Amino acid sequence: MARDAIALMLDVAPNSFDVSVEPVLGSDAAELVEQALAGRLEAARAARRASEQLRAVVDRLASSGLTVRDIAHILGLSHQRIAQVSGSRRTVAAVHSTVAAD
């Protein structure tokens, strides 16, 4: 719609130029956007830390002899999730040991 209006006013073909829309935010809105982006970044970092901590505690509990179901009960997660977490660690270790053996 904007492209057609500009083309009509300038008497040029609508596909002969580009239209770029750039929002201009007030300082309050810009600050809120900055805070939201910073919050998303911190949430991603926290999620990575939580994932690493989960893998570490699952590995520790499993090495102490607890079953997947016991670990799931302790952590309040499903046994499938615990198997997934511990399985991903084993899969990576198995790939590394296979590659190292070759």
C-alpha cells in the first residue's frame, strides 16, 4: 500500500525502489524493550545453568547406585526425562570414546 502510493506520487514503477519501515520508540518504550531483551538473555543463561546442574546431579545420583525412577522421584521429574538426561550424556561419551578408539 505504501509502495503503491509512493510509486504513484513519484511516477515510477512500484518495484523500482525499496521501502523500509523503522519504528521510532519513545525513551520509555525503548528502555522497556532493552529490559525485555536483557531479561530474555538472562533467562537463557539461567536455563543453561539449570540444565548443566540437572545433568550433574543426575550423574552423581546414578553413580551412587540410585535407579532412574528413584532419581526422578527425588527431583520431581519423570523417569523418561531422567533417562533422557542421563542417556544424552552417555551417548556423547560413547561417541567420544568410539572416535578416540579409531
